[in-house]
Amino acid sequence: MLDSCVSVMSPKTQAQAPARSLDQRMDALRRANEIRVRRAQLKKDLKEGRARVEEILKRPPDYVETAKVFDILMAVPKFGRVKAARFLNQCRISQSKTVGGLSDRQRAELIGLFSR
């Protein structure tokens, strides 16, 4: 009689990523590597003054959309952790926010800080 009242608990299953073919995985790795290379070049250009952070924030290239705003600011000359954090705090932007995830207000405020 007692056995009919006891419910059977199944172990929790963890969601798994869909199976990918070797070609799909290699393609994803190639794209990820290309993005890393392009971001590294962008950061180098920012450091050397060949690119302007205002332009990058205003019209971000597709490979910058998923980059953290904090990391982009760190590539700007005379910017360190403290100054980058202060700029983000002033605009009420989380340090984990991505460039593509910025709202219009956040983007405009951040760009405005550079024009002062």
C-alpha cells in the first residue's frame, strides 16, 4: 500500500549542446579565431591612435559587438582599470556589459565623456 504513494524521482538531466559535426566545430573555431585576431588589431590601433574609441562605440563593427566595453576602454591610451571603471560607473554601465548590449542612452553618455 505504501509503495503506491511514493513517487519516483528521476535524476536531473543537464541540457546539452546540440551535436555538431566536425566541419561545424572547425568552422566555429575558425570564426572565433578570426574575431580574436581582428579585436587584437583593433586594440592595437586604439593604443597607437589609428582608431578612435568614439567611432568604435558609435558604429561598432560586427566583431566588436560581443566584446566587453571595459576591455575596449582598457585599450585606449591613458586608460587603466581605475579610469575605465570610473567612466563606466559614471554612465551606469556594468563592467560586464558588451558593446552590442549598450542602450542608446549608455552609448551616448559614454561617447559624450570622450568629447569633454
